[in-house]
Amino acid sequence: MRFSVSFVCAVAGASILAGCAGGIGEMQNSAGGNVREQASPREACVGVVSDIGHPFIIKTIGFTVFGNDEQLASIESWRIDDLVVSRVAAHLGPRVAIRRVTHPKGAFAPEGYLQSGNTRAALQKYAAATRCSRFVVVRRHYAPHGTTNQTLYGLGVVKGALPMPTFPLHAILVVGVYDGRTFANLRQTQSTIGKLSIWSPFFAPHVQVDSSAWPLAPEVVANNPKLREATRELVIKSMDMTLPLLNVREGEPGGT
């Protein structure tokens, strides 16, 4: 009986030592960084990049090239990028954690609709520390103005040479969903506010604003309440109609 008890204790002691040795090995591997990085899952949150709140484009299209003009206005006080983040949060609901990705202005510059290399590189640079399983990126995009050779992009207003009672205010955007680990583009689409009239001057989200609100100079745009409210309402409508098309969390573990 005494021999049996000693044998059992010896076996148990060996097992404990082996277990400790295994634990130490895991700690050593983790200290190297590779094992821990590979095993650590991305958090069940959605990171949001919005790079559309600057600049605001004031464009005039004349009868000839000499009548064309483009000016840039600052509208930071309108907090358009904050508004985009809030619409993503509202779309995904209270059970999904939202984390805003901070970045320099213009870091996610406009690029071709089918191109995402620049956006992916920018995400790798500025969102690496935001360990979310998905990212929503909202950036400016381009659209031709009717049959002219002029191009509109992002947020702004445009008017022609002839006096008109209204002018269009546009929000030309692309919304994309990116993988949180590889930063690969999973899906994206141009922003929308529904079907536009065939008489629209360009096929991108826009609304008509009374001509009395036309900005006289870039420095007064930020203090123009009509432009501010019209722009915010257009962005809200566009985001609320575009996000459901993207199935942001599709394919994510635990996603919808």
C-alpha cells in the first residue's frame, strides 16, 4: 500500500511539472509576439472612417472655359464626419460597439470607384490600433455634370451661367466595408437617395436649394444656415439609404 501511494504521488508530480512546462512554453511563445497576434481575435466592433467633411466645393460652370470657377470653403463647424459616424451607429444599433478612426484630413482621398488600394493602405496605417472586425469607410467620389466636361465631387454646390431660381447641392460619396484583419475591401457602393429624375443635372445624390442661399464667398459658407441644414439632411438621407445595401457585418462571426 505504501508503494502504491508513493507511485501515485510521483506520477501526479510529474504531470504537474509537465503541465507547468507547457504553460511556460506558451508564455515564451507569446512573448515573441507571433503566437499572441495570430490567436488574438479582432473585437466585435465596427470602426468608422469618414473623410468627407472637407472641403466644401463652390463650382460655377460658364458658357466657356473662361467662365468656369471652383473655390473651396471650410465647413468643419458643421461636424459632417461626426454626423456620418452617428448614422453608422444608428444603423447598426446599440449592441454594436462603434469606434471612430482618427486620421489627418484628406488621408482617404478620392479615388476611382473600383479602386481601393489607396483606401486599404490608409486603413493599414491609421486603423491598425483599432482592432475591429469590420470597418466602414466613407469617402468623396466623382460625378460628371450633365454633358459638360466638368466634374463634381464630394460635398458642394454648383451653378451655371444662366440665372436660375435654384441650384443643386450635392453629396457624391462612396461607402465601403473592409475586413478588420486584412483591410481588404469586401463590398462598396456609391451613395444613394433613391431613384433620380431623368431631368437631373447629374446622377448622384443632390437637392435643390433656393438661389438666395448661394454663397457669395468661401468664408461665409460655414455661417450659412440654409446650406448647413440642407447639407446635413442630404448626408443623413444618403447614409440611411446606402448603409442597408452593404450588409456591414455579413460574414463576421456573430454578425447579422
